[in-house]
Amino acid sequence: MWSLMSKFLHEGGIAVLDGGLATELERHGADLNDPLWSAKCLVSSPHLIRQVHIDYLENGADILITASYQATMQGFKAKGFSNEESEALLRKSVQIACEARTVYTQKCVECQYPSSHPIILKQRPILIAASVGSYGAYLADGSEFSGDYGAAITLQTLKDFHRRRVQILADSGADLLAFETVPNKIEAQAYAELLEEEDIKIPAWFSFNSKDGINVVSGDSLLECGSIAESCNKVVAVGINCTPPRLLHDLIVLLKKVSTKPIVIYPNSGENYDPERKEWVQNTGVTDEDFVTHVNKWCEAGASLVGGCCRTTPATIRGIYRTLSKQ
């Protein structure tokens, strides 16, 4: 798989990531008002997760990110699941994505649609990225957007929290690990040390989030956070996710100062999130058309993997695919 990652990341090409998962699950009828958020569907409606994955593949995505962002051993246990059941649900998140890839690949083999057909059926390598959300995501209190975990949370605390989850996801059949929405330097360091201590055999990427275009959301320097990813041999890409599109160009430029690794970016729609009401503020983001106008500039600045995060849709990903297909 390292050779396939090399093809994606080191031969001058650009890969398309998928887009927002929770928004699409809700559009398909899922109720995500739960501490498990999208991971709730691993229990209640895995067929919806599979369908959303297929929707993104049919709109040009090369990489699927699993529904494990909010899936943690601790979160499942709080819901009454045993250790064995919790581990099985983590593996299930990867299994569902793999099933979607198989269904899509079979469609590509069997179906003949004219080029004008809205569904994109194109045989190509498709990777599965097992999502690892931050400690703040598990808390479900908005701290993933502040990075403020308090003085009681140490490097060792974070490693202990993530360890079993990372072990399971790394051994689940995924092609890589996606450490997403990393809000502070201490959690980046915890991830880097875990990858080495556990001798994780699949590659990983780190993606941070920012509110000011200079630092990660905790106020820690993006340059310092990017340097942690750069120094870890297990990390093959570093980037930004769940950040407004208007900030991405400057953040890419900053990361290029400290990292020689490919840059992965998947911004949100630009909408503001209200952590107290736990909802997105309507009409505060950009349209798909505006979002896609940034894509070429991001790639010119150095992005190698481009997709969308919260509130982006299959239509957003189709726009990215079409834009990059013209190059």
C-alpha cells in the first residue's frame, strides 16, 4: 500500500477526497443528535453510511474517509457497549467503506453510461482512510474547535485515550489513518508517538484546523504542529481540514515552510458552528461555485489532496473533480 500511496502523493498527481459525512447522513434521514454523532449510524443505519460513501465515489472521490471520527472505545462504552462490541464497531466503519468501494468498482465494470450521464463511473485506485477524531471530538463539548483540554490532560493521557482505537483501525483493512481536526500541538505529538510506539504498519496523515489562518485553533503555532508531522516517518501527508475556505491558501503556504510532505486540504463550507446549540449557522458559508473557484489556487500553492469537510456535499466534490480534470 505504501507504493500506491506513493503513486497518489509523489508522482505529481492530485487526488480527490470525499466531503461532509454527517450532513449527508442527515439528508438521508439519520438523526445524529447524539454524543456518537455520525458514528451512531454504525449501530442504527450502516446502509446510510454505505450509500453516502457510494455517492461520493460517483461524484469523483478517490479517497473515502470512514465514519469513525466520533467512534471511540470510551464513547461506545458510555452507551453500554462491551469492549468486544466497541472494537467490532470500529472495524465496521472500515468494512462499510470497503463495501462501498466494491459496489462502486462493480458498477464501473458492469455499467455503460454515456459521458453526459451525471454519475462518474471511472475505474481507478480508491483508498480508504480510517478517521481518528480528536479527544475534543469525543468530549462533544466544542473543545475540538478550541483545543482547550485543561491542565489535567497530559501527553500520556491522550496516548492512553487513543491507543486501542488506533491499533484497531490500523489493523482493520484501511489503507491509511486520517488524524483529523487536530486542534493543538500536544495531541499531534501524542499521535506521532503512538504511531512509532505501536509500530503502525499503514501510513497516516495529520490535518489541523485553524480560525485565524496562522495558528491551529488552540493558538499553538501551525509551523510547530506541522514540524511534528514532518518529523514522523509514519506520516505521509499533512494538512488542514474543517477550516473556512478563505484561510486555506495562507495555511498551505505556511505548511510548505516546514514540511516536504504532500499537503492534504479539506475545508468546510465556511459556515459558522454554534457549539452551544450544536448546529451550523445558516447562510454563513460559501456556495459550491465559490468553493470550487479556490481549488486551482490551492493546488498551485502546493495542495496534493483536495476535498471537503463539514457541510460540503457530493455536488462540492463533483465540482472539485471537474476542476481538476481540466488540468
